[in-house]
Amino acid sequence: QVQVVESGGGLVQAGGSLRLSCAASGRTSSSYAMGWFRQAPGKEREFVVSISKSGSSTNYADSVKGRFTISRDGAKNTVYLQMNSLKPEDTAGYFCAAARSSGYYYAPLRSSEYDYWGQGTQVTVSS
């Protein structure tokens, strides 16, 4: 069993910052590519950002480029999402996901590429 656990959500004013954390743990010691998706009420879940197993490749949604930064611990299956200059439209449930089978230098973009999902953490940005 692999567990994916997010933390760090909360309420922040527009222009503020939050940092989300996500850890993938379980019986296997294999590394994972990691990604974040978000879903606002009444909307489809959308890709936000991802990072490869190597940590050297990342992909960002256009809506968060220049504001969000993903990083990971070298040997740990733990990633961090630093969110700066937050906007009310960033309000959503943020879900972390782990991809087991992706290439070492590939940062998956599609939800179908991920094997394990967390329960989500709420981010609310007030105007």
C-alpha cells in the first residue's frame, strides 16, 4: 500500500503565500514522479504542476507559471509546492499524486498517469 498525504493548506489573503507538502510512503522504496492537481467547486480537476523522479524536470500550468514552484527532497518521496502571489482564482482543493511508472526524467501532466492520490488539502484565497 502506498499512502499520499498532503498538508499545508489554509486561508490566505490575495497576494499572500502558502506552502503545501506532500509525502508518498508505503511498503515500496521506489521513487515516484509527483504532481499537484486542483479542483474548484463545480469545475473539473486540473493539472497544476509536476516534477520528475530525478527532480530535474518540471511542468507547470500556464496559470501558475512564475508564481508556484515545486521542489522535492533528493531521496525522499516528498515534494513541496511554494505558492506565491496567490489569487482568488487559486481557491480549490489541491490534490497530490504519485506516479510509479513514469520515466526518470519525465514529469507527468495527465491525471491518468498517476497511480496514487491523496485526500486533498483546501486552499482558500480571499480578495
